[in-house]
Amino acid sequence: MALLLFVPFLLQRAPLACAAVPVEVTVVVDSKGGGNFTSVQQAIDFIPDDNQRWTKIHITAGVYT
């Protein structure tokens, strides 16, 4: 029961921690081709392993397989 009470607390606090860090790169995933990538995996693979920049992956509504 304690875990169930703790999880909502984390969800409420997470945006505050992220808001202080500026996003340097934003990539868009759009299943219809209107973004930088058409799959979520392509966007993840785009970010280098030694990445030091805060990168946002914006995923538009759609069906991804």
C-alpha cells in the first residue's frame, strides 16, 4: 500500500525536475511522415550513446508498430 501512495507523489514531482533543464534538441515522430522520424525506435537511435544534451522526443498521435 505504501508503494501505491508513493507513485502518485513521484508523478506529480517529475515535471518540476525536468522543467529546470533546457531542451537543446527536439525531434518529432510522426507515423504519417510529417516529422523527423516515422518510428519511435528511429528517434531513439538518432541520439548518440555519449549524448550530453537534453533531447526531447515528441511523439504525435498515431499508430506505431
